[in-house]
Amino acid sequence: MSSTILHELGLAPSATVGQTPLPEPAPDEKHPFLVALGERVRALRSQRGMTRKALAVSADISERHLANLEYGVGNASILVLIQVAGALRCSLAELIGDITTATPEWLLIRELLHNRDDATLRRVRIAVGEMLGTGGQQASRSSRIALIGLRGAGKSALGQMLAEDLGFPFVELSREIEKFAGCSISEIQGLYGMNAYRRYELRALEEAIQIYPEAIIATPGGLVSDPAAFNLLLAHCTTIWLQASPEDHMRRVQEQGDMRPMAASKEAMEDLKSILDGRAAFYSKAEYMVNTSTQPLTDTFYALRNLVRGALKLAA
């Protein structure tokens, strides 16, 4: 079989410059991610029926640079990867191995959801959850109230007050995480890293949902950053976003004597605002919202109490 046909089928072992094959670098020079990236580039090039030379020309990079990419050596810049993705008519996510591009079914689902508005995506998420048995039913989650929001929003203070008023257990999820780990949250993150912390967080949430058919749950501020935990929370709890101004968040955390989030930061307020901006889109997925900055604590509690009692169809 001619080398041209081998190239068109994506089976050629290496590219050529003139008649000289490009040598494959030694195995000990390769990083596993770069090797997998190179394999995906070759696979996509094969699917498109492109020779290495044709792809290099289309991507406007040298054939040797592309060969190094396919061999898994050389740390290609993000701009080069964008050029290669454009030439292969695929997304950058598909090129670097995002899970939602791993199979044809994933790709077809992505295409169906492409450019849909947020309200449509929410309906799809709920429908998929119900179809897979993970969406929860309103009747089974209505008496489990989860308070979400950044630290300093009032989740602990208002949560305890609400639990006493309703006669529900109060679950401070951060304390449950520490019980599972046998150490403080700062020690979990410092000793074992954020991935370990997220595993403890998910486990604590799963147990709280299993044990308490009705409860007030105060969640850690970053829980919404973990899709698995946040999906579980939305599926099995009535969620309320306790919203506050950045100034109130800062003041309340300082009054608690806890400066960890803003330690050694000269731009503490800007950092806090950036965190709020980054999480607001997730917090807004809650079914209800109560602003804790617009009135005193007692008045805020009564507003929250009336909202929850209305949601649970209890006498105000």
C-alpha cells in the first residue's frame, strides 16, 4: 500500500519532510497527558482523512511541530492547539479530551444543547435527573431545607434559628465533614488537597440526605463549585440562597475572627467580589433567595421563616 494511502487512512507511522522520516523521540521524554493528546490528534486527523502535511498546512504550523505534538513531546501552546482544533473542525475541548466529547453520543448531546438558553438547559437537567432516578421528587425533598451562599451570609445563625422554630435537626455540613475526616477543614485541604476535601464534602452530604428526611442544612460556601455535590443538593433539598453584600460578607467573617479567606491579601475586597461574581450564577440556581443585608437579623429571620413555612405549607 502506498505511503499516500496510508497517510489518508491515518495509518502512517510518521510524517515526512522530503523523503526523511521524522524520528520518534525517546519514551522517557514523554508526559502521559501529552501522549494522550497526540493520540487524539492522530485519531481526529484519521477521521477527517487528512495527511499530517495537509493538517500542518491547514493549521499554519510546521509539519515537524505537528509531528512533535502527535508524538507527545513538546508542550504546544494554547494558540497552536486552537489552530489545530480549527483545522480539524473540532472544539478545543474535544482535542484535549473533555469527557463530554469522549463518544459519539456525548458529541450528539452537546450539539443538541449548543446555544440553548439557561432556562431550557435547566429543564433538560431536571428531566435527565428524573429519567436517571437522581432528580428527586418535590414531595420527598420539600422538608429538607439547604441554605447556600458565601461565608458570612448568615447560614449558621439563621439556620439554627429556623431549625428551632420548625423543630427540625440543624446540620452544619462543615462540622460533619470534619467528623468524617477526623481533622479540621483547613487541615484536610492543607494535608490532603482540595480533591480529598470534595470527597469528604460529598460523603457528608450523602449521609445527611440519607439520615434526615427533614432538616435545615447549612452548606459550605464552595459546595456549588462541585457539580456532583450541587446536583445532589438540588435534587434532594429545597434550596435557599442567602445573599449578602460584599461588605457584609467581609464584616461578618472578620467579626467571627476568621481571616483565612483573605489572609495576606491587600486586595481582600476585590478578591471577595471576584469570588461572589464567580459563584453567583451557581447560587442563583436555588429555588428561593433571601437578602440578609437589607434588614436586621430578626427581620431577616422572619422573612426566611415565612418563606420556608409557605414552601412547606405550614401555618405562618
